[in-house]
Amino acid sequence: MNSRSSHPFNSNEVKQILEQIICPIVNRQKTYDSLKCTQLSKDLSQIIKDAIKTLNYDRYKYVIQVVLGQCEHENLMMTCRCLWDIQQDNYVSYVYSNEKIFCAVTVFGLFYY
């Protein structure tokens, strides 16, 4: 397939959106509460998806993964594997943390043929 997007997924634009959305929302959380963070991760993924859609990337589908956790001197390793078109598909990862909570977000922009 030789289709090309007229407005391809731009990782720099998406990263700026993630920074603007995640920092203030995570900073509003004073303590880690697993029930609140479960809902917050769902809400964040929807907010991020809606914001990315305003960028009007031509023929892209999005997969958004949000992980929230408590900062307790722990380490976290996240990996993923994808089969994709290296010419069109892309992703952005962003991690933010404060004293109580960390938030790791990955956004995949997948070209739809």
C-alpha cells in the first residue's frame, strides 16, 4: 500500500498536548486513591483522545494507554511491541510525577489504510 497522509501524526504536537493536559490534572490529586485513579485514568484517556482529534490528523486511529500509580520508591518498567508501518505510524510517551502520584501515558497514532 502506498497511501500517504496529507497531515501525518506529529509526535511533537502530541507531546505538547500531553504536557498541557496531564500536569495540572495530576497535580490536583493530593493523595493516591486507587478508586479515584481508576476513574481518572479513564477520564484522562478520553480527554487526551478528544484533544488529539482536534489536530485533524488525516486517516489516523489512536490507542491511548494511561497508567497511574503511587510514588513509593518503586520502579516501573513499561514496554510494548507493535507491528506497524514505519513510514506512517508513530507514538509518543510522556511521564509525569509529583510527590504522591506518577502518570505514564503512551499515545499511538496508527495510519488507517
